[in-house]
Amino acid sequence: MTHPAQPKASHFINGEYVEDTAGTPIPVIYAATGEQIATVHAATPAIVEQALSTAKAAQKAWARMTGTERGRILRRAADIMRERNHDLSVLETYDTGKPLQETLVADATSGADALEYFGGLAASLTGEHIPLGEDWVYTKREALGLCVGIGAWNYPTQIACWKGAPALACGNSMVFKPSETTPLCALKVAEILIEAGAPAGVFNVVQGMGEVGGALVTDPRVDKVSLTGSVPTGKKVYAAAAEGMKHVTMELGGKSPLIIFDDADIDNAVGGAINGNFYSSGQVCSNGTRVFVQKGIKEKFLARLAERTGNAILGDPMDEATSFGPMVTENQMNIVLGYIEKGKEEGARLICGGKRADMDGYFIEPTVFADVTDDMTIAREEIFGPVMSVLDFDTEEEVVARANDTEFGLSAGVFTKDFTRAHRVIGNLEAGSCFINSYNDAPVEAPFGGVKASGVGRENSKEAIKHFSQVKSVYVRMGDVEAAF
Ligand code: NAD
């Protein structure tokens, strides 16, 4: 019997499901059991061509609609997503393995927020009037054209919406390629947009590995590429986009610092560290995986952290009581287990977890290492799993310098009751998305993105509009033209 997660076909182009079984089969594995629940096929060159030519053809008419009309469609799509939140959350859980307890509140709902927010902005994307005596200049905010979105595997619905919603609000069309690991959810986003009234071809989904992503990025018809992925992929995609002078948004990896001063509320700080390391089993780009704790409260913090981490409920992700799911794939599990071994070998002190959980699926116990030093592999490299490194520090000056000593700069957080210190420390940290007495909140109203190797551009908020549109300026002369001859 066909599993309910199996999509009707692999791709969604020009308003309908499209199949081409000549493409490499991509198995979809449910991470909680290891069972294959669906198969899709990577896009063949013919499918890539169909998607790009369709999106190119659909864009101009879409951009000519008023912002109010485009916004209404996006907001209707948001409503549909919310009505179907339960089913979409179940699919997200099948796609990623994340527990339903999370997907019910963080995926389709976050996607709907983006559709609603950018739907609301679409009608207000205006230009400026710049008076110059009797002449004037006016500016117009115009669409870029055809955009390509490429997703990572941790938030397949959210990533499709975070890219699709602002792109469409600005009058662009999009071809979106989900991660080959989680190909299911973006198809639902495409389906819902059509149901909400989006013209066929405005938002298309094609499946495939890096090769398909590469074919999309290098196509001369494409005006912009927005990637969510790792730094090495980001470097390749950025370089390929530069060849064609395309706009880019790069949402890449991190090794973010979370700094806890000795005056912090311990339970809130522990809560922040848990949210910043164990949500989605640690598969979150902005995670605060280097937790710097001031020496005076270190043992108290570790004791409370170990106690609360012991309350994590590992189990069937479809059971709403489960609060901690598996790694997305066996491969990712093995990568993370490799880092845990490195941590042990390099002398970090294991506080809790530290091994694969004794159950079906790709579960790793939530793991905390203490006495981690700056040079250890687990403190330097992005692990993308439930492995928290606790480092200790004495002074503010020292911790800021150590926190910044990384190629990454996605996020940073600080817990302290001293508000001047909180703002001073955040001001000195090299990171794009920061938190004071909190961690990992990502409301659509706030800009999201990194500095240094963690990325270029911003998603969400009004900032995203700037990255999916461009300004045309028009000089208007009222009098005669003066010329030298
Ligand atoms: P990845 O870099 O392996 O793949 C990301 C996407 O790029 C996939 O769809 C993949 O098929 C595609 N791709 C790979 N090579 C390509 C190429 N040469 N040209 C075009 N496309 C190509 O990342 P992943 O393993 O799927 O995701 C985990 C990474 O994503 C982590 O580093 C994580 O930090 C990052 N991430 C960042 C954010 C953010 O917003 N900053 C959010 C989620 C994940």
C-alpha cells in the first residue's frame, strides 16, 4: 500500500504535479524508523527546462498585478496552511523526523506567518518622489524577475515559505529546489499557493541533488538565488551566481556563542541553552552551541542543565508527548556520533548523553560536554546535532574576544540581569541575529541572517523585501534640454 506521505508526483510545475521517472530515484526515509515512506525522482534536464521556462513566462504578468491582488493570494495561502496545520505537521514530521510537538507550532505555522506578513506588505512596496526644483526623480521598487530558492533539510516547509513569500510579494516567480533529504513539504506549499489563486508557474518545485541546484543557479534566465545550506555549498553557489552577476541571499551555518553571566537567572539561562541546542534535535543553523558560562555559576548551571536535559522525552515523533526526535538521516547521525567521539578523545567532560539512543531510528541522546576549550573540534566546527559545548570564562572582555574567534557569525545570545552589559556585549559580538535573555526566537517580523561566513543578505522582515526587489530611478525633466552643442 502506498504510504500517505508519497506525493502524487516528484515535481510541481506550471500549477500541476509533473513526473519524469528517468530522473535518479530519491528515497524518502522516515528517520524515526528507517523505513522508506516515499520515492521521488531528481529533475532531468527536461524538467529543469520546463520549470525555468514556465517560471520565466509567468513572472511578468504576476508582477503586473497590483500588490493588493498578489498580497490577497498570499494571505489566502496562509489561511489554508493554518486550516491544514495538523496534516502539514504530520507530513513535516515524516519528512524530517522532528516531533509533532514541534512541527505543530513551528513549521506550517511559521510558513503561514511568512505568507501573511509578506502578503500584507505587498501593497505597500512603493518608491520615492525626490524633488529637484521643477524637475524630479521618482523611484520604483521592481521585481528582480526569476528567483531560485534552494533549501536545507531541517525546515522544509518554513524555508520554502521564507523564500517564496517575499519573492512572490515583490512580483518575482520562483523555482524552488528542496533538499534531497526532505523533498515532500515544499510540494504542499506549491499546491496551496495554486489553490489560493496564484497563477500557474509563479511558484514551482523541482527535486534533486546539488547537480540540479547547480543547473538552476547557472541558468542565464535566473536573476537571483537564495540558498539555505552549509558554508561549503554557499561558497560554491555564491561563486556560480557571481558568474552571471545574479543577486544572492546566503543563509548558511554557524557555531554561535551563548554567553551566560553569573548574575543571570539560572533557569532561564538553562532554558535558553536547551532551546539553543536541543530543539529539532540540534539541527538548527542559529544554535548557540558554544555556551560560555561564567566560572562562579558553572557547576550550578551544569547540574540544573543535566537535570532538565534528563526530562527530554525521546520516542515516537507522532506522539505529541515526545519532545526530542531523531537525526534526519543515518548519515547525519553518524557525523554527529563522530563529533561526540572527538569530544571525548580531546578531553571534554561528558555531562550527559554521549551516545546513540537504544531504540529504532536515528536517535542520539541530548549530549552536554563541559570543560570544553576553544581549540577543541567540538568548539570550532558546526556539528548540526544535539551536542552542547560548555566553556567557562572569567571576564566580559575575554569572553567577547573568544566568542568572536570563529569564521561564523550567524547568531549570538547573552543572559544577564545587567542591561547595560547585555547591550554592550551584543554590540561587540560579530553576529547577525542576536538574543538578550532568550535564544532562537525567529518571528517573521525580525530580520534573520548572518555575518562573516554565515551568510549574505537577510530573510524575513522588511529587509527581505530589499533582497527580492530592486530600485529603478527615473529623472523627469520639465524644461528644455541643455547640451554642449
Ligand atoms: P547543504 O549545503 O548540504 O545543502 C543545501 C542545499 O544545497 C541542498 O538542497 C543541496 O541539494 C543544495 N546543493 C548542494 N550543492 C549544491 C550546488 N553545488 N549547487 C546548488 N545547490 C547545491 O546543507 P544541508 O546539509 O542540507 O543543511 C545543513 C546546513 O544548512 C547547515 O550548515 C546549516 O547550518 C545550514 N542551515 C542554515 C540556515 C540559515 O538560515 N542560516 C537554516 C538551516 C540550515
